[in-house]
Amino acid sequence: MKRRTAREKALQALFQVDMAGIDPKEALVNVSEGQDVDAYLEEIVMGFIREQESIDELIKKHLERWSFDRLAKVDRNILRTAVYELLYVEDTPNKVVINEAIEVAKTFGDDTSRKFINGILSKISQDLIEE
């Protein structure tokens, strides 16, 4: 599975977890559509689940004039997958992670999603570089 596809499916799985409270492993099976669960897809979803508290706090820290609870669920979960990658996937440059998140937002988000996501992820990436 290509990483772009894994990212899209990770968004779909986390959306199921977020909206319906589905168990993450069940959500992974659901989005895999009868195929074996891809390793990268599983890494993103289960990695986020393990690190959810710190990832959500990092996102909240970078929101300006916006509350975490007001985020569109699609945008929130795109941010979650991307922040997981920024923090824990060492073989993907930050610019690639941000660009991929923007592309996923173009497909699944609304007209403002890509700009919003780009802004938040750019700030997070810059902070990570400065640390």
C-alpha cells in the first residue's frame, strides 16, 4: 500500500474511532476492506492511540482563536495523523508530511481545510525544528 493510501485510510479509521467509539483495531479492519492491515497504516493509527494525549495537547497549543472541540472531525484527525508522523516517523521529511496532509485535506476536507491544516502543521514543524 502506498503511504498516501495508508494516510487516507488512517484518517478514515481514526474518524470511526472519534465519531463512533469503535475499537481502533476494528476500525483498521474496516478500512482495510478484506485485505491484510498495512503495516504503515497500523503504525499511524495505533501510534496515535498510544500518543493521543501528547499529540492532542500539541495541536491545542498551536490553535489560535479556535478551540480543539470546534475543529471539524476530519480536520482534527488529519492533524492527528500528520502530527504523529512529524513526531515519530523519522524517514519522512516534515515538508512531505505537511504536503501529504494538505493533499488528504483536499480530498476529505472542506474548502478551508487545506489552508487551516497547512498553517497549524507549519507552526508545529517550525517549533519542532527550533527545539
